[in-house]
Amino acid sequence: MMANKLGGEGLIKELCNGFELLMDKDKGVITLDSLRKNAALLGLQDMKEDELVSMMNEGDLDRDGALTQMEFCVLMFRLSPELMEESWFWLEEALQHELDNNNNNHFSL
Ligand SMILES: [Ca+2]
């Protein structure tokens, strides 16, 4: 299977390729502006303004008005119901890792 071949990191990378196309190159995150500007690169040029806004809202887990790479990846997984169950395993592992890192950062502050 593809997931086994690539490993978790490779699979996630593959799925998140869109992030770099959509992000604001200066800020390193996806904003509504960069999404609007770059949507056509992913074939999303037909998305309406309110669809772009709701995509941002749905993906923006910490409500800072921008999508980080991790937030974008989570959104892509949620928008891709055909993805294998196995992908969820890798994503959860990556998320857990991310959360652990964040927790550690909190404690060290
Ligand atoms: Ca965010």
C-alpha cells in the first residue's frame, strides 16, 4: 500500500503539497488573501468568496485567522473522505506528536 511505502511523514507530505502553493510566502501560513490569490493553482478558481471564507473557518482550529501547515493538513483529510483509514492513523500520530511538542513548550515557558 502507498501509505506503507511512503511512511507517515511521506504520506502527509504528499497530501499537504497544496499548502505551499496556497500559502502567503512572506508569512508562511495560508490567509484568506493568499487563498483567494492562489486558489486557481489548485483548480479552485470557481470557489465563491463565502466558500473560501468557510474553508478558512473550518480549517482554522486556533482561530488566529490563518491556516498553519498542520491546520491545512487536517482540513485536507477532512475534505477527502475517500482517504484510507490508515491515513488517519498516521495523521493522529503526527498530531499527537505536534500536541506533545506544544505541551512541552507550554511547560517550559
Ligand atoms: Ca490557525
